[in-house]
Amino acid sequence: MRLVIAAIGRAGRGPERDLYDHYARRIRWPLILRELEEKRRFPPAELMRREGELLLAAAPAGAVLVALDRRGRTLDSEALARQFGRWRDDSVPDIAFLIGGADGHAEPLLKKASLVLSFGAMTWPHQLARAMLAEQIYRSQQLLAGHPYHRA
């Protein structure tokens, strides 16, 4: 199972990137971070649409799409690990996690996603969302392996 995190915006060096790297190095599934940006100026709705096109183009063909969006479902860590287990057991080859820009995702992208996932109603910096996602992927891996990393 290969994982792609496609994210709008480029991460510079700093504590958020260090935290992402810390967890990304521990994930045994192949993991790729693709940072994308639309350099042209557009009105917000058009920008979201264009960013969605960039994100979808960055996902491997046929990948299961998971959009991170505040309007999505909130899952606890065990439920997310069970979902990873189903993907693994179903021999899903690619999963693409899509992190939108400052205005979020447009409806066409959300409709294409197999799962719309939320980290809660609070607004999180996009750089921190990458680190949080990497940590939850690592936690899912450890839960599936029966490792004591997770203590609910």
C-alpha cells in the first residue's frame, strides 16, 4: 500500500516540518509528500477549483482519495486504524490524502473522495495538519501491528 499526501502550499523549514518528518520517517508504508501551488491569482471559488485539479492530478490513477476537510467525518484513532486495515486487506494499492489551500476544498473534489476526514471543527494551520496526519498514519500502523504506542 502506497500513501501520497498531496498538499497545497510549500513547507519551509521549521518545527512543523520537523514534526512531519519525524513521523514520516517512522511510517513503513511507502509515503510521498507532494507539495503543490497555484501561482496565478483567482477569485476564491475558482482558486479552490484549480487547487482541486492540482490535487487530483497529484494522486496516482485509481487511488482511494481521502480529503481532509473541516466538514468531514471525525474518526478516533482506532477507527482510522481499522480503515487502514480494510484498505490493506482489500489490497488497495494507493491512498491519496488531499490537503487543500486556505479556503478548503471545492465540492467537485469532495464528491470524488471516498472519505472526507476532519481533525475537528477547529481551524488548523495546513503545515500542522500534515504533521497531524503523519502522526495518525504512524499510529494506525502501530495499532495494526499490536504495538503499545497507542494508549487510549
